[in-house]
Amino acid sequence: EFSKAWSPGRPVPLRALRATSPTTSEAGIARPIVQDASSEADQAPKLALVAQIKIADNILQHPDEMRYRTIWKQNPVFREAMVQSGHEQDMRKLFFEEGGEAWVFIESP
């Protein structure tokens, strides 16, 4: 169960994500929540969360496709959702390692 497998600052095991992963349509539902936020300060964490959900969902749906296992740091969407909001280091919780110009997915330990 996801709630038992997760604690703040600790990576989420892939098996927990598989059991609770939102579908693409569920991740799309979160977008209006972000757009309706009353201030930019409220919007940044929500946008980062939506991005993390989408990144995890892409890996779960396409585990062998390299294009989903590499997130380029200069990607404008990634920069807006994760870097500018201060959530870039959260990529480690999704089992990504920081490499020169990209975050690269690694298999869970």
C-alpha cells in the first residue's frame, strides 16, 4: 500500500507507484486544479506534483522506452514545473539520478 511505503524524503518504491498510479486521464484531471489556483505561490507546488505524476505514469506505461527515462534539464515544461518552483531535487524520489544535462531514471534499489 502506498501510504505504508512512503514517508517524506524517502523514495517511493515502484511497486507502490504501480499499485496507485493514476491513469493519463486522472493526471489530466489535476491540470484544472493547477490552473484554478488563486496565486502563483499556490500554483507552483501543484504544478510540480502534476509533473511528477505524469513522469511516473509515463515510466509505468512505457518502462522500456528511453525517451521517458531521460528528462532533459533544459526542457521548458520541466523547467517551469520543477526547477522554477524549487522541486527539481524531488526527481530523486522518483528514482532519477542527476546527470550533466539530464535526469536519468534508474531501477529501484
